[in-house]
Amino acid sequence: MTCEFLKGMFDTLLDRGRHLGQGAGLLSDGHRSQTVSIDKIEAQCRALLSGKGEASGRVMAQDIGAAYDTLDDRNKAVFFAMLASAFGAERTAIDSAWRRFEAADTSETRLALLDALEPPRQELFRRLNRAPGGTKRLVDMRADFNDAHRHDAALAEVEHDLAHLLQSWFNTGFLVLRSIDWSTPASVLERLIAYESVHQIKDWGDLRRRLSPADRLVYAFFHPALGDDPLIFVEVALTNDISSSIQSLLTDDRVEIAPEDATTAMFYSINNCQRGLRGISFGNFLIKQVVSELRRDLPNLKTFSTLSPVPRFRKWLASGDTTEKPFSKRQRDAVALLDAQEWSKPALENDKLRPAMFALARRYFLEEKSPQGLPIDPVARFHLGNGATLERFCWLGDTSTNGLTQSAGLMVNYLYDLKSLEANHEAFVGNQIVATSAAIRRIAE
Amino acid sequence: MTCEFLKGMFDTLLDRGRHLGQGAGLLSDGHRSQTVSIDKIEAQCRALLSGKGEASGRVMAQDIGAAYDTLDDRNKAVFFAMLASAFGAERTAIDSAWRRFEAADTSETRLALLDALEPPRQELFRRLNRAPGGTKRLVDMRADFNDAHRHDAALAEVEHDLAHLLQSWFNTGFLVLRSIDWSTPASVLERLIAYESVHQIKDWGDLRRRLSPADRLVYAFFHPALGDDPLIFVEVALTNDISSSIQSLLTDDRVEIAPEDATTAMFYSINNCQRGLRGISFGNFLIKQVVSELRRDLPNLKTFSTLSPVPRFRKWLASGDTTEKPFSKRQRDAVALLDAQEWSKPALENDKLRPAMFALARRYFLEEKSPQGLPIDPVARFHLGNGATLERFCWLGDTSTNGLTQSAGLMVNYLYDLKSLEANHEAFVGNQIVATSAAIRRIAE
Amino acid sequence: MTCEFLKGMFDTLLDRGRHLGQGAGLLSDGHRSQTVSIDKIEAQCRALLSGKGEASGRVMAQDIGAAYDTLDDRNKAVFFAMLASAFGAERTAIDSAWRRFEAADTSETRLALLDALEPPRQELFRRLNRAPGGTKRLVDMRADFNDAHRHDAALAEVEHDLAHLLQSWFNTGFLVLRSIDWSTPASVLERLIAYESVHQIKDWGDLRRRLSPADRLVYAFFHPALGDDPLIFVEVALTNDISSSIQSLLTDDRVEIAPEDATTAMFYSINNCQRGLRGISFGNFLIKQVVSELRRDLPNLKTFSTLSPVPRFRKWLASGDTTEKPFSKRQRDAVALLDAQEWSKPALENDKLRPAMFALARRYFLEEKSPQGLPIDPVARFHLGNGATLERFCWLGDTSTNGLTQSAGLMVNYLYDLKSLEANHEAFVGNQIVATSAAIRRIAE
Amino acid sequence: MTCEFLKGMFDTLLDRGRHLGQGAGLLSDGHRSQTVSIDKIEAQCRALLSGKGEASGRVMAQDIGAAYDTLDDRNKAVFFAMLASAFGAERTAIDSAWRRFEAADTSETRLALLDALEPPRQELFRRLNRAPGGTKRLVDMRADFNDAHRHDAALAEVEHDLAHLLQSWFNTGFLVLRSIDWSTPASVLERLIAYESVHQIKDWGDLRRRLSPADRLVYAFFHPALGDDPLIFVEVALTNDISSSIQSLLTDDRVEIAPEDATTAMFYSINNCQRGLRGISFGNFLIKQVVSELRRDLPNLKTFSTLSPVPRFRKWLASGDTTEKPFSKRQRDAVALLDAQEWSKPALENDKLRPAMFALARRYFLEEKSPQGLPIDPVARFHLGNGATLERFCWLGDTSTNGLTQSAGLMVNYLYDLKSLEANHEAFVGNQIVATSAAIRRIAE
């Protein structure tokens, strides 16, 4: 019941945002559609930072945010450049702090040096966060930034400061896991439709099929400051064996099973929702939390596995010959055989293709390595890094147009075996060892 | 209704803490009452930081937290010393980063220098926060630290890192204002009884008198990560004039008025609740938020004022003669007259005392200055810094034993006049000018 | 915050239904799809009524309900006949109670007579209500009954007893008004789509247009025992004048206005949701409650009006000649002119049609009377009975196929003028006087 | 999550009551403290019933309720007499309905007769229920009635009609079970303090001891229309054996056990809260619901028992000799021995007393019978009627002044053995057989 008390707290949190409206400063002349000049925004940022006018700090922060929203891409670039140049740490202050530190390395001189090095920009971001909806705006600002300036070395400090703050604020200790179902507010559900990018949700009927049956579950992470806008979500199917086909999971024409009879939880789609939180990883934590919830609620569940895409597989196949270690004759033949087929499910049901493809998949996952000695497949790196095992290749696991085009229909099961997670994780992180099932190891090269 | 969805989110947030239990590492041998050695804790901290064993990061964080809780004061001191020595920034790394920075001041070398200077301790704290209840433990850890080591220069960096993180996490953008009343959970209400230190709440009946009548309100700030444990709260009385006596506000024997008939909101007690958040100020923001809520809900309210204590007044009176500028004859006579009285209300109702006391109060508030040129009274600095006006002295405003002993019964009204808040604030912060009512200015020296 | 406590109460209410499952009696042999014999059900009903086995009363009630659900229409008829014959009041007991009452009319003999006359069936229904979901089942049972047996005199007592109980349980004092918007759970929203029968909601996009814009509102009545299944809902558009066209209200291509700028609230669709509550009217109360909420939240609203259909208008036109008082030449000409048009909007935009139609509408609403002397239009009777005024005819107010086919495109505004509601209501109920605007009165016959 | 939606519903339910205020009719002249004349109230009741002025039915109902609240006991008596005389069924209508029924016993004539017999008073009560807070007022009205007029034959019909409605509205199908703990709103908790009459709750500290430890639970039934005002509650202690002493359960000086380790749930206090619901029994249902919740949440619980008072035991002892079958010599000696003791715990710890008392208790519970052949002890009738077993006598089970004075310190365990509940219940109700443990049966007479 304490919890019920909290409910009210968060009503307030959101409502505040709604009621406060728009502030009255920069945009008060009614020309809201007109871009505010970057000079004016800079001046306002300085005022906000100065602490003068602290009395109206929230309104100021709100005005700056609203002004930012009016900027087009070109002006956003100017804004970011302004942040980089005008709110960095002062060189003279750094030098002077360094001299004191060099003379005597004490707590005091260290802190003073750290202080001199921290750009005022960080404090500026913290103050922008005081505006209603401020956190969401900073997240979106980082998305804007990364869209356009991710590789711009001159702006690297802006990205660093934003990322640093968001990393701290989106500490997993602050996240809230929620199960999502058909009684969830429509405003949340429509976000799932928008955010799902692995296996597209076509319409509300499709969504309902993924949430409403007792053997279909969705879990998401939320953060208090983003309200009902999720950070990441995972779709789960309760089954009686490890599924090898996404179409058979998603079809409407199947027999629903009672959750308490299921032995297996299939994680078949994981989606990050906030582009502005790129690089701040929640997926590992999400899967573990969901496994923990499921085990508590459904003690019959024994097996936890994914059914995962291999999105860059065909691209790799196409580029295969050009790699350092050329494809073997057998592998070249397989690719040729594959390319000779029409890219339709029936055509691919050619008995010779399966073994050829599996051999190629084996090479793709186990032999091709990134400069760090890790698998080149990003999905594989994610699950293996979590301690999962590369369990099984699923030929024609995804026969959607997308699935055939990107991965020749191949999908993969990564097994989350609770007893070996920790050891797998350490072997992978420490020694780049990929935990692999006997079945996959047995595939002929 | 979105909000109702959020409610569930936070149920989850709290429940998680409850269900997860204690972890199974350091204390798993059952000797929970036994202190864990600092060496073991240090090793566990290194493991947590290393990211190895990330799979069980939360459990590790929980174990370290639980181990910390078993430490006595002496061992806590050892723990903090360990944090200071073992998790600081490496001097060689700093020097090397400096050399690269000196050679070429680029984004990259700046970030690398900043990185070298940031102590691993900060990341350690962030990871400790992942444990259920982690935030509250870090707050309490800082309270422990400040109780014992606040002025210990050797540990200043530990304090800096904790303060830095908490400052960022307790950004006002994340706070939630809640009105507290008689239908609030008892578990929250009993905290108010415990945290109230200005005008003690004697028992549940006394508490009820401050919350339940329609003209008595309490507001508090909460933070999602601390659940139902408040950060700060303020008690408000709705009245028809600016009150000059705390006893008449708190008495049970008074006529309740309808909130919509009230013209004045009296803020008569403000309490910080978390010693571990010392120096991270919410009071300014709280008062402004409450004023904003009250104006929206009760448009008839025209006047916002405090009835505030002067806790160090008698101490100042006693030390008066020893200050640089000695008391005048008149002032010395006043103090003597005061000291000659018995410290009971009737005795103090001596007609000569009032003007003498007011003259002394005038000097105390307007002439005595801190090295920064600000008033020496901390309560005055807080309200004047918010832009309030020093409005009125209230002779025998607090006739409780406490009130008579500490402040000779004197209380003060600080007026929150919305039209002049901003200007007052800037004049005070920029030029140490104290906004003072004509009535107080007219008091003879 | 008291309210937050209640929240938990109702969680429990619903959850209970979910967890309890199905009971273990009549259907425990696993042949759930097999119809339970009416004889067995009757025996179970007798046991439930006898109070023997009270310990398992809920389970029994649940079993009977589950057994009822397996019945097909034919067996339901047998079930209702069984209720009529086996659970009525005993004639001999009535006669004997009457003799005692006739001998001495005292409180005691009156109560005894009343008691003898109350069929055991009523208590049976009350006990069936104890099952989880029992109330909803009784509501649906009445819907089944009315579908098939509404005019069956032999079963009139069954209907009377069900209606009597539901009338008592769905007392307006127990109803809860809720505003519904885009953050309402999808499970509630999909019911609106299903229940809307006046102006069909085509899909989720259409639904969103009626809920999500700030100037489009939906309110519904709920009853605690039916959970999230609404009883009735009304759709409201906030506008700047009294709308005369449903298409312009429902179009996506319109300018949204700020709610606080609106002067007018248009009630454009009212839908009863539970067929089993037929004849238990909530509409009157709903409109008044919504008007009261709207006035409190949006003090600028001055005008409250409906835009209502005239669903039987063309049927009346077609049958017009056969009524007692034949159509005048002018009226016959109008009908002929109308029939000569193609039933498409452009064709109907014939200047001569409007005045002819208005004259016919005037006769339809003001001259044609039911045996009780009231208008023959049921929608008119509802709003006029509430005290509304017949304000305006809207030619081509509904140009959907449905609108043209049923009502020749005619719609009507009923004005809810708060000052005259009460007087209008009394004049209508007491003297069959229809409050009519001057504009309509002026229409030439 | 559906449930979260419901939460809002009930916020609305309560809030409505709060905001609507007082109506504007009968009391609008400001003389609220003045009694409204019964004649005026009667006129208002007639208007409410007439349906005229339906538009303002809620306000009318509210006015009548408010007027009722101003009545003193004498005027309430007049009010009830008015209800009895002015709103009963009309004799002429009854006679005429009877004649039609006698002529032809059809559904129609039966319903017409039933209709003629139902007093308009019932419909009046239903309409009074439409006022905000109407249900609570009707409950309290029945409490007032029963306090003063319970045995007044002339008013029996008023009581019958109120009881009939409340019985229907407080159908167990509408009740909501809630667990109450230290995070429950203070406004609910203070009601528990007020309503507890078996083992008085001394203050908030005492309350906390009964709610807050993990092995002390409280459950209550609520009804949506009464909001946070409970109907009945039960206090439960989780233990490792069947407790025989209330003092050892309530003491602060005990070792708390983990709920999952407990084997036994002791129901040690059951309290009805609403005097106006006297005779509408929830206790049976409450205990069964709580047992069902506890078994689901704590599968280790094997034993469910009460520790119950014997409030009239000493009165019976005192009157023992005067009963039909006189006390035996042995029994008289026991009473004499008992009376010779001082009524303090130490004095009662006389070895000879125990067997003597047990023999008397055996007679009291097993031999003394009411005219219906049931035990004379009301608490025994309640638990035995629920199917519990008379398990054990607890000598000096309650050594409070109250316990010694009323029951010579005797308490009783009634065992709720799930396997035999149903059979026990039927044997008790059908054949007045008291399920008794072997131990009690073995007690020498």
C-alpha cells in the first residue's frame, strides 16, 4: 500500500509537466514558429548558469528548451557548435589548477583541477533538466546530435558531456520493469507499435496477438523522468520447446497454452526505444530481470532462449570472397547454390541448401572475428556477452521478405542457461571464448 | 490515466526492493552480525568495478551494501580511508594524459585528461546504486561520512565524489511534490513525526492537528529512488493575517476557517529529512512550488509569509559584548534587563523589554555580517536568498521552553512577495542588500 | 490519497475474479463443453438456496453460472421456464398469509404477506451474485432473456425479479463517472469501438480522433461490480457554436481549438453498453454529471447541446399517408420531391427540399403523438424528458449512408439550457408540453 | 493494469462526494443548526418520490439527508414514525390487487399484488441513496433506528425495508477484501482503533504492533459505496502452534518469526464496524476469504484456528444454580472455589481451579442449549455455524481485567479444519451437533 502512495507521487510528476505550459521568456512575443537566434539562446544559457535569476530558473530552462525545439537541422548544428565553443572549460583556469596540483598533489588541488576541467556545459545540462519534460528533451537532443554529428571530433566534448549525464541518470538502479498487456494505456501501446523494428507490428490486431494471449508477454523498462515512454522492451512467447521459426510464433493460427504448463520462454524481439540513449545498454539487465520475474511466477519454466535475427548475414555472404581468408570451394559452391535460388520460401526448401548454409553460418559466427577478437555479428556479441550459449541455427526461421533478404531466412537460438551464464560471460569477456552447443560444433566446416 | 499506469511502475520499483532479499555473497556464511573485513569489501569493490562478473553485478552491489551495514563507526572510518586510498585517480595516468593535453589541446586530449582525473570511486558509487535500495544507502553513507569526517582533508575527495553524484541524481527536475494529509500512509506520517525538528510533533494527535483540518497543509518533496521517504517538507497554515505567534497557530483551541476564505498562507516549519543530502538544497524550490500550487487551487490567497525561528539569537546576545563593535549602552541595558527576567512568558511581558529587544534584533539582522557580507542568521540567509523580505519581528512569537531558551521568544516573518522576489534575490546575491520592511527600518537603533 | 487506498480495493475486486477459476462442482468431470442438464442445475439451485452447504456457497454459485454458460438458446429457454415454475412464490403460503393479514392488518401480517409473495427466485439471484463475476453474468442472463422471451407473459415474473434486483444494484448512487482518453487501457477502449452504434467507430485511428484531441472528450459510467466494462458513454465535442453536421465534427480535417476557448459542448453520441440493463436508464444522470464536470473544469462553456439522430424519420415519412390524419397536399408534395431525388448528398442539396423537409419534421416532432400524448420519436422523448429544448433541425446534418437512409440526413439539436431544464422537465412529464425554440415554432406547417 | 484504471474510477467516486457540497434546498437559509420540521422533510420526501423535479433528484436527496442529520433523538423518533405512517403500502390498493389475483392467479396479477404490497418507502430509500454519501447515511440511519426502536412493533416495517435494501446492496459479491498494514492511510487505521472492541487497541504504538511485524496481519472487508470505512476486520497472528494466551500474542516482548516459516494462523479478534449493518453477516465469508488468501501466499500454513473470548461465561457461572438442571455438587464446589479467589492472575494459578473450570466450561459449551438446541454462547454459535471445531479450552487465556471479569480468564480455540468444515457446518445447522475435539470430550463432567 505504500506503493499506492507512490502512485500519487508520479501522477504529480507527470501532471506538473502538463499544467505548466510553455514559459514566458524567449518565445513570449507569439512568434513561436520563428527560430530564436542562437545568440539569444546563448545569452539565456549564460543567465541560467550564472544563477542570477535563480528564482525563475525553471522558466528559463523551459524557454531554452522551447527555443531549441524551433531550430531546424542547420541551426541545431550552430547550437551544438555554440555549446562546444562557449561552454567548455577555460584553458587558463586549467593551467593554473595544474600548476597548483603539480606543486602539491593534495585532495584540494586534485579537486580544483577536476573542477577546472569540468566544462560548465555539464552544469548547464543539469539546469536544463529542471524544466518540466527536461530529461526527455536532453535525451532527444542527444539523438539529434548523434544523427548529425556523431563523428565530428570538434564536437566530441558535447557528446561526452551529454552521454556522461545520461549514463548517470539512467543508472539501472533507477529503472522500473513493467509487464505490458492489453490493459495497458493505449498511449503506451501505440509506442510499442512505433518502436518495434525487429519484427514489425502491423496494426492493433497484430499488437493484441503479442500481448493479450496468456502465453504471450511483453516487458519494458521505464524511467520515472520519462513517464510512460519506455526505454526498451522485450517480447516473450511461452512454449513447450525452443522455437525455430518466427512465423510460427507470430501466427494467429495456433493453439494457446496455459502459462503454467509452459516449459520454455522464448525471447523473440528486443527493441531499444530511445535513440538518444544509444550506447547506454539496458538489454542485459532487462533479460535478467525478466527471467527472474518469470521464474518466480511460473516455476515450471526450465528453458530460456532467444529466437534472434542475423541481420547482416547476406551482406557478409556477398562480401565473403573478399575477406582475408577466402571462402573454401565448398563454401563458394554453397553461396552460388543459394544465389541460384529464387528468394522465396518454397525455392529455398532445397535439401542441399541447409547443410551448406549451416557450414557458412558456422564460419560466420565462430571464425570471423572483429579486431577485438569477438564475433562480427552484433546480436551475437550482445547475447554471448550476457553469458548466453550459441545453441542452434534455424534454417528458414524467418521467411518474411525482410528475413529472406537480410539473412537468407536464417535465425539463431541463444540459450540463457542460468547455471553457465556467469562462466560463459567471463570466458567471453576475458578470453573471447564463444560458448557453443555440441550440435553447432559438430557442423562440418 | 497515463498516471495510473505510472502507479504500477512504482509499485514495481519498491516491491523489487522488498522481494529481492539479501544477496548471497559476502555474508552467505550466516555470520551476518559479524563485521566483514575491509579487505574483503575492497576485493568485492574491485570485482564490481572490473565488470567481470557483470552478470551478478546487482547481487555484488547488494552484498557490499549489506557488508557496509555491519560496520561499526571505527570500521566505517577504515572503509572510507580505503575508498580514499584505493579508488582514487592514478597519478601516472594523470601525468601522461597531461603531457598529451599540453602537446595538443584537442577534444580528445581534454576528454582523456578528464577521464584520467575522474576517480574510479565515482563509477564504484554508480554501480553500488544498482542494488535494490542502493540510492538510500549511498545517501546514508554520506550522512555517516559527514558525521565523522566532514572536516578531514584527507578524505575530501570521497565526500566530493558522493556529493557530486547525489547532486546530479537529486536534480530538482526529478523531485515530486506531494501534499500530505490524514489519508497518507501511516508509514509516511511517522517519518514526519521523526523528522520535524523546528516545532516538535508530540504524538499522533498533534500530527493530526497539523494535517487534517482544512486550513492546515503539509507538502513534501519525494524522489522516485527513495520511495516514500521524504526529502524535505513544509507545514502551512491558512489564515486571515500574517501570524505572529507559533503557539496560536499550533493550538487546538482555535476556529478553523474555510480554505477558500483564507487570504494568507503561513509557512511555519520547514524540515530537511535526509542528513545525507546536506548542502543539496531543495527548500527554495519547495517553497516556490507550494506557492504555485496554492495560488492555482486557492485564488483568494494574496499573502505568503513565514513564521520563522531565530535559533541562535540568545547565543548572540550572550556573546554580544565580545564582538568587534561592542554593544551600545542602550543595548547592554536591554540585555541586562532581559537577563534579569525569569525566562517565563509572564515575566517577559514587561513593557520595556519589547523595544529593547527589537533594537537588538535590528542590529542582529541588519548590522552583524558574515565574512561574505551576509546576515549571520542562517534562516535569514535562506529566505532572503530566496528573495523574501524581512517583514516583521514577533516578540514572544514562540513561548515554548525551547523558543524562550534559544531565541528569547523572538520569531520573524519573512514575506514572499511574488512581485519583488526576483529583484530582492538579485540584490541580495549580487550586492548583499537585505530587503527590509519600512516597519523594521523604522526601529530605533 | 484516501483514494489511492481505494485503488487497491478494486484491484482486489477484479483480481479475485481472475484467480478463483472455475469451481469444481457440476463441471468437474472435464466435459465442460457438454451441456449440463437443467435438472442438475435446478438441484444445484435448490442446494444453493437451502443454505445447507453454505460453506461452499460461492463455489456453488460459480458452478451454476458456469453451467448456464454452456446452455444453447433452446436450453436457456428451458432454464428460464424452470426458474419460472420452480422458484415462484407458493400459492398456499400466500393464501394463508393473506388470511392472517385480512384478520388483522398489522406490521407483522403485512411483512409476512410480503414475504410469502416474494419468490425464492429473488434470493436465488442474490446468491448467484456471490460468485466472482456474478453481477456481469446476471446482467447477461437478462440480456439473453430479453432477446428471446421479452414478451412471454408466462415468464414475466422472471424478468420482473431480475429487473428488480438490477434496478436496485445499479442505483445511480453506485455509479462512477470516468473520463476516457487516449491513456485509458486498450481493453476499455476496444469496448467503446464495439459498443458505439450511433456513429460507428471504424478503427483505432477513428477512435483516437474522438478521444485524443484536447477538444474531443468521452465520458462513461462504470459500476464497481462490472469492473472496466462501461454501462453507458457519451462523446463530446468542444466547439464555438452549436454544430449542425456530424460529418464536420468527425472529420480529421479540422482545426483543433483549446478547451478553455470553447463556448459550447456538443453531445454527439450516447450509447448504452449493457443490453442486460435495458430499461434501467442512466442517460439522464450521465448528461447532468458531465455538464456539471465540464462547467467546473471549463468555466467558459456557456452552451450545452446535442447533435442527435432521428433514426425512424424516413420510416415515418414512408408510412405518413396511412396515419389517421393524412399528409396535407404540401406535405405529400415534399415527400414526393424527396423520393424523386437520388439519395446522395449532392442530389439532396436542392433548395426546395429544405423547407419541405422542415415542415414535415415539425409535424413529426410536434404533432404526431404516442398514446401517452408524447412525441413518437424515442430520442426526442429522452432529451425532452430530461428538460432539454427542441432547438433546431439540421438539414443534411448526417450525410453518411446510414444517415441518409434512416433519416433523410436530418439531425436535431436538443439544447440543455440549465435555467429552464427543471421547468421544461415538469411541463413535459406533467402536461406533455414540448419545449420548442422560436425558430422551430415559426416553421410553416 | 486494468486495475489501475479502476483506481481512477474510485477516486472519482469519493471525490464526487467531497466536491458536491451540501445542496441548496431545505437548509439554504443558513440556519443549518436549526432542526428542520418533520412536515417539511415529509413534503420533500414526497417530491423526491413523485419524480417531479427529477432533474434535481440528487440535490433533493442530499437536502433530506442533511436535514435528517440535524434531528435530535426525539425528532428522529418522529421522523421514523412519519416514515412508517406516510410511506407504507395503501390498503385499498392491496385489497383491489388481491381481488384481481384471487380471480386469476397469473404472472400479471401476482406482480401487481407484489407491487401493491411494496411500500413506497423502499423506493424512497433507493432515491435517498443517490445523494453523495447516501449509502453511509442509510447505514447510519438504521443504526439510529435500531438503537431506539428495535423492538417497536409499530415501526417494524421501517426496519424491514431498510434491512431488505442493505442486505441486497451489501451482497457479499460486492465486498472487497483488503489487507491492512502500516502503509495503510492513517484515516483507515484510526477507524480500526475506534472499532476494535474485543481486545482494545490502546494507541498508535499498540496498533503498529498488530499490523507492522511480518507475522501480524489484519484483513478487512470494504464496500465501494462506503469508501475507506471498513465493514468488518480480523486480526491474525502467524505462529508455530495454536496459541492459548492472548497476552502472549499481544506482548511487545516476543520473537518475530518469518511468515514463510509459520505453520499456524491464529484469528484472535474479529470486529464488526457498522452498527447499521447489524444482522447482515460478513464474518463467515471474511474468515474463508482470509484463509484462502493465506493458503495461496503462504503454502506452509497448515493450521487455522481462533483464540476466542467467552464474554458471558462468568455471568452464566453466577446464574448457574438457577438454571433448570442445577449444578452438581462438584460444579458448585468449583464455582465456590473460583469465587473464593481474588480475581488476579496469581491467585487464579491455583492447581485445583483448572480442572474444575474445564468441567464447567464443558457443561457451558456442550450441555446448555438455546431454545433452538444450539449452544448459548454467541461466539460459539458463530464459529460452529461456520463449520469450525470446538478444539480447546485455554485456562487463563486472557488475564486482562476485562478477561478475568467477564470470562474468568477462559478463552477457546475454534479450529478451522478445511477438510471437515462442510460436514461440521451441515451437522451443526441440520442436527445441532457440535464438532468437538477428543480432548474436550474427555474432560470429566
